[in-house]
Amino acid sequence: MKDIGLVIAALRELSGWVSFSEGNRQRLDAAVEQLERWPSLSEAERKKLKLLLSREGMFHIRWLGDLYVPDFIGEGTGDPWWNYLDKIAKICQKNL
């Protein structure tokens, strides 16, 4: 069963840890607003939001800016911070 609440909670927790640029902060806030009205979104809007909340979107190393780490793979890298981000991306994908 999908749980949008888990995705919202994970993104709110992440926002407390990461200092995003103003543009990325607005994107994160907009994503949470969309999640709060998930049942009313069209299928196209849902797919776009799911892409934003993926490793290719919000969790891509380029999107995270000053948190860039070369060769980020995600789970299994031995770096707890990047494993944490990878798990948040997986929560988003599993629950959307």
C-alpha cells in the first residue's frame, strides 16, 4: 500500500538537514504541496512528481549542489549520509 505521508515526512526531515539554494528550496516546498493533494493530481502530474523525487531528479548529486560527492552510488557506498539520501529517494519511489 502506498503511503504519501511517509514521503512527506521524509522530505520534511531532509529539509531540516540540507541547506538548499533558494530555487531548490522552492522546488522542495512545491513538491510537498503537491504531495498533500496527491488524490486530486492527474496521472501525468503524478509521474512528473515521482520523477522529481527520484535519483534522477531531486536526489541527483547535481541537484544537491554543494553536497556533491564524486561517484555517488547510494546504498552500499560506506558513506552514511549518501546512504541516508538514497533511502529517502527509495521511500519516495516506493510510496508514490
